[in-house]
Amino acid sequence: MISTAIRVARVGSAAELAAAVLMMLGFPCLMLAALVPSVPAFAAVAAVTYLADHYLHRRGSYLVNRLSKVRAGLSIRFLIRQLLLILLLARMSLADNLIYYGAIACFIAFYGLQAPHGALTTLIRSRRRMPVATRNVDLASRIRIPDAPRRVLTHRAAEKMLHLDLVAIGGILLAAALDSPLVGFVSIGITVALGLAYVLALVPHVRGRRIPPKADQVLVAVDDWLREYRPETVLYFSGSKDSAYQVNMWLETMEQLDTRPLVILRERVILANLAPTTVPVVCVPGGVHLMNLDLSTLRVALYAANVGKNIHLLRVPTMKHVFVGHGDSDKIASVNPFSKVYDEVWTAGRAGRDRYAIADVGVRDDDIVEVGRPQLAPIETWQATAGGTVEGRRPTVLYAPTWEGWDDNPGNTSLLLAGENIVKRLIAADPAVRVLYKPHPFTGTRSAQAKAAHERITALIEQAAAERAADPRFTVDTAAQDRARAELARIDARLAALAGGNDKGDEAEASRDGVIDVALHEETARLRAEWNTAYWNSFPDWEHRVITGAQPRLYDCFNVSAAMVSDISSVVSDFIASGKPYAVTDSAGLGAEEFKRQNTAVRAAVILSNDAAGLAELLEAVRDPQADPLAGERGELKRYLLGPDEPASLDQFNAAVAQLARKAETRNLGQGSRTAVGGPDVEPADALPARTASVTGEADGTAVN
């Protein structure tokens, strides 16, 4: 019943649901306490509403955020409390008392301060928002960017201002209870004085040298840096907050390029969720701003996703454009017809080339280049992990389903029809295995049914873990786990300290000071590897786990697993790099032969129906790798999907970048020659757009012709 209520109310936990209920019931109870009247009851209920409201806001609760849409926002809730306090005073026959009029005057004055406070905080944010945000770009030597206002002034500013009424409300209640107006007037004076001081503290930050330069000056500074740095290869990305992983997976590859790399982002939310990197990053939300940047030295542009805003860079003819994607799978997205707008499409292996040939969506075979998957280097092979398991640990099976997709095709995900069957059979396996469940980050974002299935699977795994913990057959090395947890705490503290050192006051300050310390970056990478080891050692090898969030990463889960169950997605293609056995669910019921015919990545997989009965074959391969009937086929499929092991994928990738850069340079030289021959009055048809004399505001993501 509680889980249903949590799902209906769209809150994240039972504690969040309880806080929401207390807040909702609190206001009717406040009215009742005012009508009785009872000062102690009013004070107690008011405290509950304050605490519940604060908790929900700190958690970013969907429910409390939606209240503003029905005219019950934060300011209204504070106003209701204040009006009910006035009602309490009236019911206590204090309408002729000076404290009654003082309370009314206080709340009017207090709300009179809300308008300038809100205007100032909004103005500070807008004036400090630059047209371009950067990381690892030296802007400090080119333009003056002042320090951000102290965080205490701007972080959750509206909440802080509204909560200043606590002093007045507490004092007025005390004055009513003790019949001592002096206490009330002192508290009223403190609240009004604090509110006025807050407003005055913000005023200096909207004037003169407290605000960054204008947009034109910032863009000139960025252009100046671009001319000095002379980037050659750019990774371009646009997407939602949840898609940040698609660009993050390419950062390490960009760091290892032989050419000078650059990352261009189009959404500030992606920059906020970007993994640490040594590569220069420029976030340009405005299409007009992007098209006015000096990108003349770029020769190769890499695109990780097919999105509308790609057109803003695709229109530049002096560089070659390549779709590299964010995974390799048999999903229909892997053969998107939009891919034909790029000069080349890079795939991991021969399978990607064949997919485009079969799909016949207009991508020419000559424009496809096989470069392997540089991101797969961290994946350990079957031999490297001693039979697919970490030494001394019970065999682990990873269940990593993909999300529900944009339509209701039953073949999108196994979660809906097979997920619970898969988990139940794995939990009941004999000999026992450990189950790791790592859902796709988008799971449940579109389909309520998928979200409900995910929650049921999570409950199954948590219950099974609790039952194992109570079973004496499953022993615990308490000392080893305590050491691992202590190590984990130490690493977390150091990582938090490193992250805190880079936590700037706002976007402008972060851009000014955002040049990463390479030594600290290397330390962070080392600590994350140590964190991963400590994490797996911090709980028993038999404990089932639900793993969400960025850490541990999917590849870390691969490395501790002996086998995997998944769906048609790039997860399967990546796991094949390990050489370990895997199963894929035929959720649409195509039948094993047709399923293999349509999906290359499952040709060496155990095919599961929705009842998951075929898991016995997968588990047998885990228990006896020597008797694994599909081992040879997996080796062949790995070469087909991901390319040969030699030369290394990164070497192939660098070679492809260099070759395409030469093509771009050849094109540019030829274009220059044709222009010169044509005479001074001839302008090339595909010349770059002229730079505008002034800079306009941010453009939307629509195509620019």
C-alpha cells in the first residue's frame, strides 16, 4: 500500500511521502488550532509544517514543486501561516491589542521586501550569466570576471528570505501566550531588520565591477583563446540532463587524441553534469553565438547523438563531420536515416557497416569507417578475471535491461514482461549466485508500467538480500568489510574535498577558474579506481544489489560479473568485449532463430523467452566455463561487432581522425584555389557566414538556413 501511495504521489521514498502528508494535513490543523484557539497547538503544528516543507524542498520533491502550479507555492504557504496567526490573535480577543496591529504591519512590510529581494536575485543571476560557459579555457587573462556573490546570499534565496518570518511568528506566539507585547514587537523588529539587511546585501552585486563583461566582450575573449589554442578535433553534443552519459563516455578518448581536442556543448545542464576532464570545454547555448565563434582551425567534428541542434555546426564546410554515436547495437537508432548528413559514419566493426547496408537509409558504404570502440579498454576479459569472477567471490550475474523506449514496442525492454521472472530465477538458482541489477538511467521516464516493474524488481532483490543476511549459511567477514567501508569513507572524503575545491560560486566564476589541475585530475582517477575496489569489498560476495547512479560504472559491474542478462542495446555489444557468457531476452516473442537473424549481437547469446526458462543454460556456462558451448561463437562475434584486437582501437581512432583531417584540409585548399582563380568578385557558394557586428541573445534549437 505504501509503495502504491509513493508511486501515485510521485515521491521518492516513504520519508518523503510522510513529510508530504504531514505538510498537507498541517494547514487544516493550523486553522483548527487558530479557531479553538490554542497557542501551544498552533506552535506545534506550525513547526511541523515548517520542517516538512523544508525537507521536501531540500529533496527536490516532485509533489511540492507541483504545488506552485495549483497556486499553492512556497510564498502562498508562508502567507497562509501568517494569516492563520492573525486569525489566532483575533480568536484570542487580541484584535484591540497593539500586538495584533504590529503583526499585520510586520507581515505587510515583510512581503513588501519580497519584491525587491526577488528582483535583485533574478537580476544578479541574469547579469552574471555569460553567453558562453567554459572549462579548461583561460578566460581570466583576457577578461575580468568578478567573484560570485557569497553562496549564502544566492543559494535557495527565496526560501531563506521567507524563513526570516520564523522570528516574528515565534515572538508573536510567545507574546500572545504570556500577554507581553514587548516580546512580540522585538521579534517583529528583528524579522523586518533581517529582511531589509538581506535586500541591502544584494544591492552591490548588480552594479559596476560586480558583474561580468557584456556578451560581445566575452565572445571576443573566447575567440581570442580559440585562435591561440587552435583546436583541430571537436566533440559536439546536445541533449537533456539524463543524456550526459553519452558525451561523458567519449571524454577519455578525446583526452588521448593526437590532435588538439575541444568539446562543444549546447546545454548548460550538460556542462553541470559533465565528468571531470582535461579537454577544453565550451558550452554555447545560443545558436547565433555558436555560429559567430571562430572555428576556422577545426578540421574534424565528432557527433555523439542525432539531435536538431547539430545543424548549427553541420553547416560549417571547413571541417569534416562524423557520427560516432554513443554505443553500438541493433536498435533502430543505430541506423538513423539522419546519419547520411555526415561526411562519414564511424562504427566499431563490420557489423555496423552491414547494418547500414541492410537498412538502406542512404548512408554509402564508402562513407563508413570501422574504428573499434576505444571506450571498451577498461572491460576485463574472461581470462583476466579468473573465470569471470573476482577471486574469493561467489559468481555474479548482472541484469542490465535497457529502458522502455519512445513507443510501446514489446521488444524494447525485458522489464515489463520478463524482468521479474529473470530476477526470481536468478535469486532461486542452485548453486547460488549473486544478482546485480543495474537499470538504464532512463527507466520509467516515459512509461508508468516500466517504472512500476522497476520498483517491483528492486523490492524483490532487496527482500532476497535481507533473507540471505538472516540465513546462517551465508557468512560475513565483518573485519574485512569494516576495513573496506573505512577505506570507502576515506576515499569519499578525499573525493569530496577534491570536488569541493572546484566548486565555484556560479557559472561565471567556474568559467574563470575552471582550468583543471592535472595532478588533482590524475589523483581523482586513481581514487575512483580505489573506490571501486573498496566498494565491492564493502559487502558480502553473496549480497544481491540494486545499482543506480554514476558509481559504480556499468563497466565496473561487467568486471565483477561472470555473466549478464540484458536486452537489445549497446550494453550487449559492450559486454561481448569481455568474452563472458550472456543472455538476451526475446521480449517480442520472435522466436530464437528470427531473433538472431534480426539482431546481430545475440548470435552468440543464450536466448530467453519471457518466462526466463533458458537461464539454466547460462548458469551452467558460469559454473563450468570449459563446457560453454558458445565460447567460440562469442570470439567470432566480438571481432565482427567490435573489430580486431590489433591494432588497438585508440590507434585506429587516431588514424581515422588524421585521415579525415587531411581530407578537410585538401578540400579547403582546393576551395581557396578555386576562389583565387575566379577573381576577387567571386565568392564560394558554401563560404562561412560573415561575422555579425553585434551579438544577439540565445537562439533556440531550430534549424538555421
